[in-house]
Amino acid sequence: MTIALTPIIDPPHKPTSFRLPDLVSHCKFALSYHVNGDEIAQQSVDWLDSNCPDLNLKQRRALRGLQAGELTAYCYHTASAERLRVVSDFMNYLFHLDNISDGMMTRETNVLADSVMNALWFSDMYVPTEAAGKKEELNPGKLARDFWARCIPGCGPGAQARFKETMSLFFHCVNIEARARDEGIIPDLESYIDVRRDTSGCKPCWALIEYALDIDLPDFVVDHPVIHALGQSTNDLVTWSNDIFSYNVEQSRGDTHNMIIILMHHHAMSLQEAVDYVGDLCAQTIDTFCRNKERLPSWNPEIDDMVARYVQGLQDWIVGSLHWSFQTRRYFGEQGMEVKKHRVVKLLPLKI
């Protein structure tokens, strides 16, 4: 169900700032960082920068301020240096996909999806398709082919299948988001959450936890309700907290694909009420994750060891993403550490 966009009337006293929930303190998980994290992060951002000739100077600065490689070093800190580099390249690439798909029309997202999925399914050769509309491979396809070819030799068949399936879901929901944008629609909360769980790009990252740890979980383990619930809680925490952290930049651009905007629009919440509501949901996802960790079933020693390491990888994503969100310049510019301390965010003016 979706509701057509209608003008939002500013309140008599429009807020000039809002206060972040203290999710860092609520999360009790230990924060770790890969011993080679900084070195590999530099190599990875250089890889994307050098292979994206169409980026302008502002976009290149944003790419380096993003620090996607540092996020990878927090979330995959036990991986080998070689595998960390592959995952780091994907993380930089995933943010790049997010950036170039923002503002795309539905037709353009179809072409982008076709190019990338083509590279994932035919990793050793480019197979032109009618949907792509061009004989030459698009740059996003070339980048996908590069990192995926390096990933395949060490990635188990189950993890490979999960990566490709979840990337396909990512593009399907990016298309849904683009269609809503084309039609000027703000979705209701339930519809938004359903789509956001795939547009977040988290699910392919969960498949890469397996790659990073050199494990390949059996399908019956991945499909178990508790394992599924742990993955979903992690996805929701990363996604919903991101809606809080990115809200200021997004509202200044007039973006509407954000839970806070939806709560204000459809539920008549003030900005601070919406932020607090999403913050409470985030805290609940951490608590739910902890409860489900206590409910993990046992299969056999070999599988149980893989599961324990995989769940630790999800846990590292929760704590790593929370701390990284103040380190990257994507959300708070140069003020991230200061915002992390006092948790007050001054609203940016609307860009016309």
C-alpha cells in the first residue's frame, strides 16, 4: 500500500536541530579493527577511484571521505588480508551503486541492474543483452566483474548463490524505490521497511561474511528461523540507524526514502518524536539479536563452529557500523566525533 505525496506544512516553530539516540552506549558488543585495515582501505578506495573515470572532483572527495574500507575493517576484522581487500572493494562499490542509483528513473535502474547481474552470472566474459541497450559493457558492470572474479575462487557455492540472489533482490527493490520517486509517492511504514531491507545492500554483505571467514553454511542452517532472525535484526539495526544518521543530509536534498520522513508524513510525528521512535526500534533490534543468540540450535561441532563465527560476524556489523557512522564524513562531515559526544545535529538548509 502506498499513499500519494502531499505537501507537508511546516510547524509554527520549525526545529533547527535534533538529538540522536545513544545507540553506541546501548550496544555492549566489543569493537575490533583489522590489523591491516588502514592499508587495505587505502588500496580499495584507490581501486574504485582509478576505475571510475566519470567521477568529478567533488565526487572523488566524497569517495575518500566515505571510508568504506574502514567500515569493512571493523566488520570483517578476522578475515585474511586478501579476502578483506575483496570485501572492501565490494563495500566501496556498493556505496558507489547507491550514489549513482539515487535520482535514477525506473528505466535507468533496469539498465544498471542488467549490467551488474550480467557480470555476476557471466564472470569470465561479457554477454551483451537486449535490456542493456548497448554493445559495450557499462562501467558498473566492469567493476562488478573485477571484484567478483577475485571473490569466486575462495567463495563457496552456497555463499556465491546467496550473494547473487540478494544482489538481484537489491536491484528489484531499487527499482521499486525509483518507481515511487518517479510517481511522487511516499510509502507507508510497512511497505518501506519491506523494501528497505533489500535496498540497504546488507544481505549481500552477510553472504560475504561467509567468504571472509572461509566458510559455506548449509542451506538448512541459513534457512533456520533463528539464523534468519539474527540476520534480519542486524539488517534492521544497520538500516534504521542509518536512516537516523543520514536524515540531515537527505532532508536537505529533499529525499523522502527515509523512515523518519515517513513517520512525520504519515503519523504526524515531530522530527524529534520520529527520531526517538526509530531510535527505540534500533535499541529493540539489538536486544532481540541478543535474545536470539541464546536460542541458537546445535547441529554438530563443525557446523556449530561455523555458525558461531558467522553470528560473530553479524555482531561485528552491528557495533562496527554504529561507530563508523561517526567516523565517515558522509553524514556529519568533519564534525562526526563531536556529534558522537554531544549527539546534537544542526539541520542543514534545504538545497533548492
